[in-house]
Amino acid sequence: MVDHALPATGLVLVVLGVSAWAPGFSLGCAVLALAFLGWVAEADGLALPRPGRAPIRTRGCWETPQAFTVRHRGAVLLFSRDEELGGWSDDYTVHESPLHAGADPKWELPLLPGAGWVGRGRTPVAGLRFEHHERVSYVSRGSLERALAQARA
């Protein structure tokens, strides 16, 4: 719903501007232009701030990524699924690395010893909620917090 608020507001203002309130047309066009620029930014892979969601970098992305990183409270978290006999694990293994100078640390799977990643636990894949917009993916903050609480247990 919130994702469509900007274009919907722009359209309402344009309609008001055409029919009753003259400044509404200009404001509506400006709001629609902002919505279009946001869509173009995500189409180019730039993550926009979205309420209740954190941008992620994925690897092996389907609806549920094989692995992804997310910035969370001054650290970078790596969630990765291990290969099991006959498929992929139903749990993510969670690793943590401190955030270095505003850049995500490099990672390749499997993680090499001494790469700076510290194990944090395991959490069920089904507990995380993902969204995909154009070329950018997000995880809901609520599901991320619940997954991290389970990983500590």
C-alpha cells in the first residue's frame, strides 16, 4: 500500500488540478515525476528507503535467495543456505562481520577461515519475508528481527 502512495497521490492531485484546484496540477505532476524517478532508480539497482524493509544483496536469487547480506546495527550479516543431500537446507546459517568504512566486506561461499566472519547461529528460511522490486530485493525488518532472535537461541 505504501509503495503506491506516491503515484496515487500524484494522480489525485492532477485530477484535482484539472477539475477544481489549479495548483494541484503542478503539484501532481511533480509528485508523479518523483515516483517515476524512484522507479527508474530501482530499475538501475539503487535501493530506495522503504518503510519496514531493509535492502539486501542476494546471490542465487529466486523468490528465496540462496545467500544474502544485510546491514544491521553497525554490522553486515550474511545469511547462507547449505547444500544438503537432495537439495538446500531449510535453515540459513547466519554470519556477522563488522561494517568497514561504509562498505560491505567481500564474501564468497564457502567462507574461508580468517575472512572476518563470525558464526551467529541458524534460523529457519521460512521465517524471513522477501520483496523484489525491479533489480532490488528487500527483507522485512520484522522478519529479520525475529530470525536474529531465533539465531541467538
